[in-house]
Amino acid sequence: MSYDSRSPLYMQVHRYIEEMIQNGKLQSNDRIPTEKELMEQFQVSRITVVNALAALVKEGWIYRVPGRGSFVATNLPHGLDPHEEEEQSASVMPSSARTAAGIAPKEAADRRLVGFLMPTLDDYFAIRLINSIQNTLQERGYSVIVAFSGGSKSREEQQIREFIRMGVNGLLLFPVDEDTYNEEILSLKVSGFPFVLIDRYLPGVETNYVCSNNRKGAQMAVEHLWELGHRDIAICTDAYRECVSVQDRITGYMNEFERRGAMINPALILTDFSIPVGAEADESVLARYMRSRMASAYIALHGKLGMRMTQIATRMGLRVPEDISIVTFDDPEHFEERETFFTHVYQNEAEIGRRAATILADIMEQGSQEDGSRDSAYQKVVLEPELVVHRSTATFQDA
């Protein structure tokens, strides 16, 4: 089989590997060149290589073992009957790949086990999300193992490999805040292993995901504060700025200012700072900014940050909402017996968890049907947020 420089880049990679297999240079269960080697050989991006490998997996030429690499399939496409070909191209890890990863296929299938990986369990958003996922999957007959990455990409990659080794049937992933893709997530995609992303999506990479409309949420927060008379409105997060959800929220913030014909002050976009624990927080970058009174209102991009800001304001003698107004993403409190204090963007984490768990269960169960069929369309669910107004925001009073 020949290929030339006029072919699409991913097709050049695809044909190169296919030709090596057909010519016998690569035998069944041989490891093919790594993603890095293919990127260097063809001078292409990782996404190009991923797309080529994904096509090879789908066509039955190779299988993928997350964390180990890609290998030549035992039964190649031209030797399969129609039912075997469908099974080989279905979005489940081939039995040979499970064996290489130390997984007993029958044991994994019998256990009906799902892994859920998220950064931390330090706010009520996470707790409500976990409860929703667990309840939904239990109703479908699955058990859930929850693990935490601690916000570390390397720990996230390690835990994904551990989940695969344990023999989970599918994964729910709440990725860490990073500007580069986790290679293990890309490996899952290439191998066709069932997974759904939560609260994130990977720009340029087709996956199943469920998230909130972050741009609209930020626009709603600005609109609310603007109508209260605030003009110096800061948006702040101690999360990594290049995280896609943070980028979308900042974009929504700027879009709303532009819609109103107002100038955007870059100094009011506060990111990549840290807040020490306790009274030391009063000397943090954010605290000094609040003390300067450059902004009369703040949009905190997660609930815990909003609570920390309120504590800092109280210690420095600023009243919320009389002196500064604060809107948070998600409700940082959990009081059933009384009304929450914070005006917040409600993302409906219970619905996010339910939809993500349902999509994953459907994928796993479709993949286990006798004919091996599976809907190839990715499900991309973006839920509409809601602004819930409480007592942390008030009309601007010019001193």
C-alpha cells in the first residue's frame, strides 16, 4: 500500500502502520511505534497521531493498552467474519488488551464496576456530584469506586492506570486543571474504552462529556451585578487559568461587558494566585486587592473561594454585601434548615452527575450487546445554569 505527502497527515500515519502489518514487519501482539516516535517521524501533532490510531483501533488493526502502548491485533480485519469485525471495532477494550493489562475479562464483566476520578472532595459541589453518580449507577446495577487526583496530572494518570488494572468496566473523569491533555485520557479514547468527562471537555478531541454552560453562567453573574449598579466587577479564581472551564467563564465575563459597550479592565481578572490558611490569608495577593477597594463586586469561580473571601473581608472590616458584593459559582453551603447566604450560579451538579452516569451506563451496556453494536456519535451535554440570588449581593452604594 502506498501513501504520499498529499494525503491527510493522519492518513499517512494510518497507512504506514497498516502497511507494516500487511508486509509482516509487525506481527500479532507486536507493539507498534509509540505516539512520540510517530510524532517525530511524521512531524505531526499528538492529535494527528491519536486520530490515526483511533481509526486503526476501530478498523481492527490494533488494540490499545492504556499506559502500555498500542499492539497489533491477533485477528486482522481481512480474516474476521462480520460479527467478529463488529466486536473488534466496538468501543470496548479487546480481551487481549485486558489480559495484557492484568485484567480478567469475565471477572470485570461480572463485577459491573465503574471508576470515578475527581481532583478533591473539599466542597459541597463534589459531595452532591458523587451522591448523584452513585445513586444513578446503583439503580443500573453498578458499583462505584471513587478516587482523587489531588489536582495532580501525574496522579490522575496513575489512578486511571490503576482503575484499568482493577478491571473497571467504564470511567467517569473530572480532569485536573491543566493546559495539556492527560495522555492516559487520550489512550482511553484510542483504545475505545468507555469513559465520560465531567465539568470539562478537551478542545479538538471528540469525547463524551457533561458540563455546565460556563460562559452563560459568568454572563448571568455580571448581568446581575451590573443591574445592582456595580461597574468595577472583578472575576477571580485560584485555579489554573488555562483550564477550559476557567477560560469559558472568563470569556463569558468579557462577553457581557462587551455586550454592554463597557471597557474591560484586565486588572479585574485575577487568576493563578494562592491563599494561605488562616490569618496568613490576610496578606495574600487577593486580600491586598480587596483592601484596595478597586472592585465593588467579585465573581468567585468556585464556592470555597467565595467563602474564603468573605472571611478575609470580615477580618479586614469590610461588610458583605454592604461594602463588597460576592457571587460564587456553586453554593458553598449546605444548610437544609435555613437559607444559604451566597448569591450563586447554580450548575445543578446532581443533574450533571445523573446525566454523565446514565451516558456511561448506556455506552457500557450497548457495547456488551451480542451484535457488538454501538452508536458512534459522541454525547456532548451542556446544561443551562441558573442564577440564585441571596444575601451576598446588594445595590452598589458609592462612598
